Amino acid sequence: MINFISQAEIEELCEAMLRQYLGQGEPIPQSVDIDGFVQNYLKCRILYETFAEADPNKIGFTGDGRAPLKIKRDGQAVSVVFPFKTIVLDRYCKRGYAPLLRLYSR
């Protein structure tokens, strides 16, 4: 994976966005509803698909309208290009423990 910004910069950026989303005077809670943040603050669409990527640790993807993601459709692995502002999460995130997976914990 190629990082264009450092982990510290990512944390700082995320904290600033969460402060705007939650309200400047509000403390950042221990966990945040990621679905709500993505839909209501980032204004992105969320889709759940069955990933077919070689990397089993890949559970999320940000569509840019150019880069493909390998997913399973009708039992076959296919490459799909998702539109800009589309967040694709692996379908297992919707299982019984999904609320835990979709919460960012500090």
C-alpha cells in the first residue's frame, strides 16, 4: 500500500472532520457511527459487496470512477469500477456483529 500522507496526518484529518460532524464543542466519543458519518458528512454512497480481492484483509474500497475492485457476482469474480464518492464495504460487515465493525473506536 502506498501512503501519500503519514498516519499522524490521517489521524489529525479524521479528528478535524469528526469535530465538524459532531459539533465543535462536543467531545469525540469512544466510538462513532461510520455509516452515519460517511453518508451525512462525507455525502458518499455506501454499498456492500462480496470482495474477491487477493488481499483477504481488504474490507473497504473508495470508488474513484477509474480503479476497479474485484467482487463476486453470481459466483464469479468480476472487476467493477465504482463511481466517485462510493464507499464499498465487504458484505461480511453487515453480519450480526456489523455494528461493532462499523464503529470507529479510538
